[in-house]
Amino acid sequence: MPQKLYLEDLAVGQRFKAGSLTISEQEIVRFARDYDPQYFHLDAEAAKSSMFGGLVASGWQTAALTMRMLIEGGAPFADGTIGAGGELAWPRPVRPGDTLHIESEVIKITPSRSRADRGIVTFKTTTFNQKDEPVQILTANLIVFSRAGRQ
Amino acid sequence: MPQKLYLEDLAVGQRFKAGSLTISEQEIVRFARDYDPQYFHLDAEAAKSSMFGGLVASGWQTAALTMRMLIEGGAPFADGTIGAGGELAWPRPVRPGDTLHIESEVIKITPSRSRADRGIVTFKTTTFNQKDEPVQILTANLIVFSRAGRQ
């Protein structure tokens, strides 16, 4: 079990790595049927004529898989990884058979003015494919609780 | 079939509405098992002691369901709804039984300097619950193709 992290345990510049996982064509199509039914996520043959030149995963699936890697192996925040929002970029698509991993960094720590038990942590997570090319950059604002606030 | 929209068909201030859909506890738990396995998304009883006071959907599921409503009934972009990235905020959680709908607005249109066949459209989509409270605000940068560029 990894150590559980409170606000006091974090410092700007701290880094975490997690993953990897490999995404199949079947998983791409299944997610697309439920949440993003566009032809370049559903049909490998039809997708050849799209701007992607072949089947690609929904960006929201890349985001969801990034979250899974964060929860399973990223920074183990004591009260959970709770996002208030953030910025997201998808510089290139994820394709069937790609193997993804993540690298995260603490960018900024802002203790709450109104609530002593928490702070906002700006947490940047880059998702890479097997060629170490970034496929997603997520700069999230996380609500992280303090050890002091619970005592 | 709705009209297919090219870059020339869009104007700042244009609005679109879509939805609704209702999310069940079962769907929340299933998504969480696959992508966001945290106790406040998995276990209604345990979630009572979380900051949410009960089971809530992963923000990524709210994002994915918003995408589904966009694709099924939002703005019908001619070559698909293709996001390069954007900003995301989750002002309040989605709970089992919530019924969601979306309202979108064209915020900015930036024709590409290097490629005559496309532009970037800043497209804001707010997801509301049945009390008309925003649960997600997504300001996405979409790649939208022009009719002129294909001729």
C-alpha cells in the first residue's frame, strides 16, 4: 500500500509516474457506442477516410483511462482524487494497440482561505503513448485535504 | 436528419440545446469500476462519509455523457465533433437519478491561417441537472471544416 498523501505532504515540483495499459480496438468501439458514437471511433474501415486516417479513441476515453492510471498507481491522495476542473489538450490521437502511461507533477498549491481542512492543488498529468509522444495533457485543479484540518 | 454544419454556417452567439438523459446508480458504478474506482463512485453506503454525502458520478462520466448528448442532438458539425482540448469545470456533482441536458454556444471562430479547409471554434457547453443547476461547464476548442475548403 502506498503512503496516503495529505496537503502537507505535497511540494511544487513533486512528480509521480503510473501505468501502463494497452487499449484494444474492441475497447475503443465499446466506449464510443456508449459515449461518443462517431464513425472514426466506431468503424476502422470508414475511419480511413477521416482526418485521422484510421480508428482513434474518443478523447474522453483517453481522459477516463488516464484517471484509472492515476487512481491505480498515481499520487495516492488521502481522501481521493477529486477534480474541480482544469484544462485538457489532446495533441494527437490514441489508436488501437497503443500502450499508455502517465507522468504527473505538482504545479501549484493554494491553501483554502475559507476552509482550514483543504487546499487546491494544480496537478499536471501528461499521458504518453509507447513512443513517448504526449496524447493528452491535463492540468487539473484537485481538492486535497490537510492532515492538520482533520485533527 | 439535422442540417450538417460547416464553418461558414456558424456565428458567434449561435446556440444549441440537446438531451435529456437520466443516469442510474448502476451506470455510475459500472463506469467507476472501469475508469474511476474511488469509493464515492462505487459504494452508496460508504459514499455517505465522503465530502459528497452520497454516491456521485465520476466527472469523466459527466463529460462522456455530455459528449453523447452533443453527438446525438447537439450541433451537427459536418465532419464530426472533434476536440483539440479545452477547459472543464465541475461546479457540483451528478447523483443517481439526475436527468441531464445541455446548452451550447459558439463563443469564438478562428479560421486557420495555415489550412484553408478548417478553423477552430470555441464552443461552450453547459450541462444542467433537472433543477437547472450547472454540473459541468466545458469550453472546448473544436476543429470545424469549411464548405469552401472541400471544393
